[in-house]
Amino acid sequence: DDYGLCGAYGSCNIKSSPVCKCLKGFDPKLPQEWEKNEWSGGCVRKNSQVFSNGDTFKQFTGMKLPDAAEFHTNYTISSDHCEAECSMNCSCVAYAKLDVNASGKGCIVWFGDLFDIREVSVNGEDFYVRVPASEVGKKIKGICSRSMSCFSPILAVFRNMAHLFLSKPTNTILVQ
């Protein structure tokens, strides 16, 4: 059991040959090393401009959930809202629905590179990786793009609040 055998965004299946492959939408970071069955360099996105024309999430099924240096779990939101939570954070690279107590609630989101991804034949789970929309032909409902800052929705809220505040007549009472 070699932790991270296939590197970042590499998927391990001990029943296949070769053992490692890149997730769909990713290519070997060091192709010459992969030809020698040295996969630890992992994989990189085929299209590094994930947000240029919008993005979406690609489902991977029957997997051991990946490891990452940074992740966040939320057991209070509906598992149906996981995609929205991840898509609203430009740093979120993947998410999975967690329904630990059959409550319909729970979500995990990952940030940074994903490691130790494995295809499993029993008790595998689904997780969703952010990919360019062009790969699956649908656009995410999220807010991130290279041409639009992640802060744009926040700025829009402040702009709308300022508009409402400035457009309402105010009665000022001067107390001396």
C-alpha cells in the first residue's frame, strides 16, 4: 500500500496495468517518467485555464476519497448543496457528499492538489473534480472566472446596498 503512488490527480487501480492513470482532464506532469512506471510526479490539468470559459465538476465513481493538505467538512448543510459550496470558492478543487448518518447532510470540499486517489471495487464513493466546462459541455452555476474576480459577488452586494441607501430619501434630525 504505497501512499500517493500515482502523485497528484493520479488514480491508482492495482488490478490494472499500468497501475496509475491520470484522472480524466489531466495529463502526466512528467510523461517520460510515466513511461518508466514512475508516477509519483502526478498529473496536471490538460487545460490550465480552468476558469477561462467557466467550469463544472466531473464525477468520479467507485473511488476512495482523496487526501489533500487542505479540506473542509460541513455536516450541517444539505449534501445537495455541496456543489454550490465548492463552486462559490475559487480555490475549491473538488467536493464529495457525505451522508454519514443518513441525514441527507454533509459535505467535504478540497483545496490544493488531490493525492492518494484509488479506484476501489467495494464501498467506493463518488467525488467531483473541478474541470473546464468545455470538457463536459455544461457551465457551472458558480461565480469564478479568470475575467471576473471571486470578489465580484461581494462587490455586487455592496454596490446594491449602496444604491439602496443612496437612493432612499433620508430624514435627518439634527440634535444639539
